Amino acid sequence: MSLPAGTPFVVFGDDWGRHVSTMQHVFRHIIPRFPVVWVNAVGHRVPELSRADARRALEKGRKMLRQRARAAHPGHVDGPAPLAVLNPAVLPWHHIGAIHALNTRSMLRTVRTCLRQKGLVAPPVLVTGSPPTVGVVGRLGELASVYFCMDDFLHMPGTTPWMLAPLEQRLLERVDVLVATAEVLTRTKAPRSGRAHHLPQGVNYAHFAEPRPEPDDLRAIPRPRIGFAGGMKERCDLELLVRIADANPAGSVVLVGPVFVDLAPLNRPNVHVLGARPYAELPAYVQAFDVAIIPYRLTKETEAVDPLKLLEYLAAGLPVVSTALPEAYKYRDAVAVAESTEAFVRAVATALAGDREAAKRRAQDMARANTWDRRAEQLLEIVGAVALEHSRAQVATPA
């Protein structure tokens, strides 16, 4: 079943435009076809008395003050944008019953006001990636409800697992369907409805495949360049990066992305930490690598991670080496999956010595088959199937 024209989507996601995220990628391909009301992040951890939390709270407060009962358009975001971006007044202590009830009322009031002001009267599709929004599910007269699960919050740094666990369980009991970027999540987060779908990461193929000039700050960095483009977080195996650097003294390990951990162990003359670069500039850096790596440690968190960067590397036509993440194996025809440090170092050497044109063809063929446009179509097919089941059930139910 195709969704009726004009069906609105209400999406509880991350902060629109703050980072380029999975849900935002998917909905950029849905926005031209359906009206989308986006609700910014409501928070997944109990705050501490820290400067970082104070800055974050101040930022959220400013957004709410700017909005004040109107939908805001984020003018700094390139490409299709939602019809409205909302910042309801929400407190982060979701585990306290009274606060959770207040938060739910605030979210419902903000969304309903927006839908009414925008003239969106048809039953919406509700998509949420946030367990604290569970109180909203079933209260917007939605055509279908979806839990879009991209991580295992119970093993993810930067969240409060004891707060999220009961909220997520209630969410799984209420939603019509789960879509998850990692196959393991379709089992560990199975909803009561029994409907669970694996929806892996996609890629903006043209963005990463179109040739770009080499960035100025890379020209002096010796080749071969063994590159990683992504956040340097706890999941990154610094010991592995040291081994790679030491095994390639004439080459360079290049790290592009924000840094969240102490990189002192990487103090090597051939390790180059460039820091974060805008998404628009990222393809030029990735294309200047000779081999791309995903050096993640194997943990409960990364067991459920489908790295966004993997398909971006492939779209750029690079040979890729990854640690043995479960989600990496599905791309094994184009990705070397190493099950030990020694195997990883050998795989990098093999990739550097291999047939670059053949590797590029394999990589880009794989990436072309996994675009964000295809992921958006898959999500619409899933939602349409749920809507069809509901309509049949209504017809079969006696008046």
C-alpha cells in the first residue's frame, strides 16, 4: 500500500542540522514527497553539573526562546528541510513520572499546534528514535508508529542506560514496527508487534563519488595515506592505530573528524590529526586517502553499530579495512574484515599493494546499491505495509 498523498510525518530525531545523521539523510529523501514535522532531540541522559551540560542546556534554551510557539526553519542547512522544526520545552529527567508527564504534554501540545497551523489534518506517520518520547505514541491518531533504532542505548557512552531501559521497553510494547540499522537490534529490540526490519545505513553516493581537488592541508602529508574519517571516540582502538602507524613508517595515518578522547598514545611523527571538517568538504579528504579504515574496538556498543562512514569510503572508490564488526561482513565483497590486529595490519598492506582500479569498481558498485534514496523507499514500503494491515483490520472488525 502506498501512503496517501499529503500524509504528514512527525519525526522525533536529533537536532536538525547540528550533525549529518542517519535519520536526517533518510528524511531528506522523504521531504520532497511528504510533509515532515521534525522534533529536535529531547535528551538521553541525566545531566551532570558540568560546563558541557550547562552549554548544551543554554543552547537548547535559546532554541526554544527563538521558536516560542512557531515552527522554525534552519536556514543554515543545505538541501531539503522539514516543513517545520520544533523545540518543545522538555526537561531531561524522564525517569521521574511527573516530569515525564509534563514533557509528554509539552511535546503533544507543540506538535498538535504545528500540525493545525500547517493545515495537516490527515493522520500522521510517527517516527521516533528516542525512547523518552514513548508517551506520545498512540496519542496523535497516527496511521503508523515506528521506532527508528540506530544504536543500543544501553551500551552507548553519553547516555543514561538505567533511565532509558524502561522507557525503551515501553516504546517497544507500543510501536507498530521497529527499523534498525544493525541486524542484531532487530533481535535484541524486537517489538511486541513482531514487526522488525533491518534498514542498514545508506550513502549520498554522488556527494562522495564526484572527484574533488586534493585539500591544501593534505598535500604535504606523505603517501600512502591510511585514513579514518569520523569522530575519535572511546570506540576507536588507539593501540591498533599505533600498530598501523609503526608498520607504515614511510606512510601516514590521517585522522579527519572531531576528537573526544585523549590522543596522546598516538604521538607518532606519521600520525596526522586534522580535526573536524564540514560535511561538504569531507569527500575531498576521503578521496585523498589510499586506504580507508574502521578501527573500532569490539564491544557491546559496536556490536550494534553500522558505521555510516563505510559506504562513504566505498562511494569514494577506496579499498576499506575494518575490524570484525558484525555489520561489516555484509559488505565483505568490497571490504576486508580483519579479525585480529595482525590481520588488520596485513589487510592494510594488501590493500595498498592491490589493483586500485578493480578495487574502485567493486567499492562503487557496492555503494550505488545502497543509497539513501533506496533506504527512504524501503522505509516508505515498511510504513505502507503497516498502514495496509491496519486498514484491513479495521474493515474486518465488526461495527
